[in-house]
Amino acid sequence: MRMPVGRRTAAGGGLGLLLLLVLGLLFGVDPSLLVGLSDQPSGGQQAPISHLPEDTRTLGRGREDELADFVSVVLADTEDTWQDIFAAGNARYREPRLVLFTDRVSSACGFTDAAVGPFYCPADEKVYIDLAFYDELKNRFHAPGDFAQAYVIAHEVGHHVQKLLSISDQVSRAQKAAGRADANRLSVMLELQADCLAGVWAHHAQQARNILEEGDLREGLNAAAQIGDDRMQRRARGFVVPDSFTHGSSEQRVRWFTRGLRSGDLDECNTFEAASL
């Protein structure tokens, strides 16, 4: 993944047909859906950081600084993209705040420890990123790479977009009136839509700033697959309970992220009216 000039540089080529075919074989995605990303120059700015608390679950200062810098730059890129998308619809994008932590954190949504991982709190409109989760993403979930990390950030920003569009508030009200199974299904719809919105960001960021390098899509799709409910449950308990899914299966997460990436269209992310998830 290409970082903005002056922040980070890396060598890499374009998206070849061979890579797209490999992605299709690995993830069951039609390679033709991924064709059409353009190659244009890049740019960006640093995003604000609320705080980086001192705590007992440390990564080493150098590693924390590296991850904090990466997260803030990716967040800034999502802001550039969503500002343009909202402006095209005659609306204003209100930027989320970023909070970094590595152990536990208190938010308007309550006290949370690192077991939850990165999350978005709609009550204070802040994106909370557990820095240590990125090492877990690589070592425990076997999803390394810059774009895998960027996908996680973009997914949480997708929840912020849902908040601005009043989608998350509507889902929350519906869940309170629903039984557990229906409430879980609404949660899956919300999460898959956030995956699709992450893909929308990647589509527009690539067109505007040429952020993707060869292998980046594979990293993003692999991350989406590795944190699907089915794989997470199988790792934790050895079996899968679909009715308890809250984020969607690996196949669903890959498919909806790919849908947003291919189209770049918010209308394509309407999981709530989709014939099937």
C-alpha cells in the first residue's frame, strides 16, 4: 500500500491479471469484479489523534509510534475520500476522532479491554484502534500487510459513515424490539455494510491517489476472510453456530468488501434490502 509522499514510500507494481486470477481462486471472487481500478498520483495529510494512553500492554515505543503514524495517515485518507463522496451528494462529512490504545480504554460506549479489538463508538463518534491488534492480525489470524491493517480502519470508519447516515441508529432501535436471532441478523447486515463501505473507500482512494500495490488486494481480502464469524468460532470452539453470527461469515465479508471495491457505489452496499447476504 502506497503511503502519502513524505510519510512512507514503497516499491511496487500494478494489479496484474495473474494476481486477480489468484484472488479469485483463493477467495471465490470473480476476478472480473476487481478489474477497472485506475492508476493516478497520490497525496494525503495527517489525521488528529485524541490520545495514546500509557498502559501495561506495550509493544515497544518504536513499534507503537510506527503503528500510530500508519493509522493516522490511513484515517486521513478515508477523510479525504468520504469528504468528496459526501460533497458529491451535497452533504458534509463530519470527521471522526481517533483514539489509540493498547490495553483498555473508556469510551462513551463503556469501558472496553483489548479483547474487543478495534471498534467504533457511535455515542462519541470516535474510532478506537487497539494497536496491539495489528500484531494479532498478523500472528494469530495470519493476515499480515499494510492493506490488511488499512481494511480494519476503513471498516470502523464505515461504521462512522453509517452513523452519519442514521443507519446505525435505525438498526439499534430495531434490535431492541427484536429477538436474539433477528438482532444478530441485523448486526450482520450492519457489519457487512461496513465491509462494503471499506471497499468503497479503497475504490475511490485508488482512483484519486493510486494507493494500491501488487498484493494489497490479497491482503485486504485475506483479512476480511480471517475474521469472519465462522473462522473465529471454529478457532475458539471447534464448531460453528450460524445463528450466533454478528459480523458475517468469511465468504460474506470478502464478497461485500469486494462489492464496494468493484463499484465504489454506496447504493451497492444496501445489505438491508439484499436478496441474500
